[in-house]
Amino acid sequence: QVQLVESGGGLVQAGASLSLSCAASGRTLTLGWFRQAPGKQREFVAFIRWIDGTTYYAEAVRGRFTVSGNNARNAVYLQMNVLKPEDTAVYYCAGTTRTSTTRASEVDYWGQGTQVTVSS
């Protein structure tokens, strides 16, 4: 069983930056981020694949968010720039034994979530 613990998040104004961190207690093939806004389904944000460092982003965040990882520390990070009010959500760290996924149903491990609120 892999445990994921997020840190970071908070309240910022539109246009600001924020970073999230996630520490994993074990190894997964892919580690990344999903988010869930009130009344909406959990959606994919970004992931990094450990085997080759490949990163993949949702269209809504591409160019503004950057996912990175520290293999030695089993940690993944999400740098969020030019935040928009529509980025407001609970952000979840997600780990999977698959080499890639954008589906919440294929995630094997979840963190507890951290709130990100962007005011206009």
C-alpha cells in the first residue's frame, strides 16, 4: 500500500502562482495530480512517468502548470502559474501502477487532497 501526503495549496488571487508537493511512501510507475471542483467530477491535471520522465498535461493547464518529480525522494511537485478562478478545486496527488492514465478510475492510490482557491 502506497500512502500519498500532499502539502501546499491555499488562497491566492488570479494571476498568482502556487506550488503543491506530494510525498509517496512507496513506488508507483506514474505519479501525478487530479482535481475536483464543487459539484464536478474529479479530473486529470498532470502526471509524470518515472521510467522515462515523460510528463502529460490536461489541456486546461498546459503551459501554465509544470509537474516534476524527485525520484530519490519519491516526491512529485506541481508548480501552478497564472492561476485562474476556474482552477479552484481540491487537488489530489494520485499514483498508479499503470504507465499512464488520465482516468480517476485507474488511479490506485490517492492523497487526502489539498484546497486551492483562486479569487478573481
